[in-house]
Amino acid sequence: MKTDFKPGTMIYPLPAVLVSCGDVESEYNLVTISWTGTICTSPPMCYISVRPERHSYPIIKRTGEFVINLTTIEMTKKVDWCGVRSGKDFNKFKETNFTPGPSKMIKAPIVMESPVNIECKVFDIRELGTHHMFMAEVVNVQVNDKLINADTGKLNILDSGLIAYVHGSYCVMGKRIGTFGYSVAKSGDVIKNRNK
């Protein structure tokens, strides 16, 4: 049996990310966003969808840049707080004790506590309804050194305890159940991939 549910965006899980913005320290802000994702691999492009009434919206629209900061289980309570409080009323970096760090290619700050920081430059804004989509080119990515395998140079992001958003709840990611292509790989190859 199936039950019809009201039409909606039921594509879960989604990443729960902190988007940082502002080109001068006095206006630095953080906003929690789950409406985000990949647009294209090459050139690398992604998007965030933001309500126009959010404090970060005019900052991102004016500066044309932002950073998507992936978040971990240790950051969850502060990530939620940044989603329910406005930058109009609070200095979110100060209130959460998150550390603003320098981006390499843009002026918006990264969140130093985040394992992965994705620096983005906006190339288009789509006004779609409740949310406007900021489409952006990824111009640089900063990664915590602890996530890079010293021998292979490969990124092991799964061990960082990333969180996801699922229909009003935060969940932790991390249980590996397969690797890309494992369904057609020889059994020896699957074992090798599992150990990387």
C-alpha cells in the first residue's frame, strides 16, 4: 500500500551546511542551509537556495560569493542555532565561537572548524518562489589535513562525522555500505577499495 502525501521536496537526506558570507569582518555572517547541491562536475558548480528575507541574502547578492562549509556531529547544535537565529540580531561567529578563516580565492570567510570549505562565486540567481537559487562556480576547496591519506593522497571525508538533514531531523553519516562501482567490480577490487 502507498498513501498520497502533499507535493513537496522530499529528497532526503540533504547536507546540513553552514554558508558563510561577507566581504568585510563587520558583516561576516553564517546561515544554515540544506537546499544545496551539485550542478556540474566540470567546471565544478553548485548552488544554494536562500529565502530573500534571510539576513545573508542581500550580502550574497551584493558580493556575489559565499563559502559552503560542511558540518560534523560536533558542530550540530551550533549549526541548528545558526539556522534559527538571525544575523540581524547576533554576531553568529562570536555567539558560536566558530572561527572565521581566510578563503584563498574570495573575500567571504571559511569556518575553520569545518572539515571541508567550498569557496564559491555566483554566476546566476534564479528567483523561483519562496527561495532564490544562487548558482555558483567552485573556485577553491580547503580540506582538513587529517582527512587526507598520507600514503595515497586520497580524501577520506566519510570519517569526519558529517551530518545530514532529513525531514526536520539531523542525522550523522558515516557507515560505508559500498563504493562507487562495487556492484560490477571483482571481489578482490572491492576489498582493496574498502581498505582505502
